Amino acid sequence: MKTIEVVAAVIKKNNKILATERGYGEFRGGFEFPGGKPENGETKEEALKREIKEELNADIDVNDYICTVEYDYPTFHLTMHTYFCTLLSDKLELVYHDEERLEHESMKWLTKEELDSVNWLDADKEIVKKLKNM
């Protein structure tokens, strides 16, 4: 089975956490923590900063490591490294993945109590469980 390694940002602001709705592909419409695949030679932190800039046109600081989730989807194994992150400004916008589709359809700021109000992708549910117990 193919393995995909990604990094994900748990962006916190005023006691709320950012959830983004996937805008394309097999998992379109599911909510996730934003991030993506590291490129060759990048550290996890560098990849996270680049991905958030590309996906949300935002600059972040990467703070504490949360956990690594190992999850088997039907066609691939996902290894997802997650970190708490903070925005360096209030600027955040949905960015086009290509000319026709958004990387994310929407985004929501959720309190810890509201985390279950959206349909999280399966691997991200592991992070949600951890956040609710912190």
C-alpha cells in the first residue's frame, strides 16, 4: 500500500481552532486541518509554513508538536504530523488550487465544544479527539 506523508496545522486564535473544508478530489466536502506534503529537503516546519501560505495566503509560526497520526485509507496509508500554529496576521483567504477549483471550499473557526459540528476526515478525527482532551 502506498504511504503518503503530510504535515497539518492546528491554527489557534482566540480559543478557536481553524477547520478547512476540502475543495476537490476524493475527500471533497470533508473538513481537515490545513497542510500538505513536504517537498524534498524541507523540514516539517518549513513545509507547513509553505503549505499554509499556498493554501490560505497566510504566514504562521509553527509552535508545539501535537502528534503523528497513522491512518489506513482504502487506497493508501497516511502519516500526518500535526503542530499547533499561530497566525502572524489576521489575513486568511481561500486560494485556488488551480484556475477552476479552490483548495478549500470554506473555513470555520470552532471552539473546542464545536469541534464535532463539522464532518472531519477520518485521520483528522484522531487529532480532534486529542484536542478535546487537552
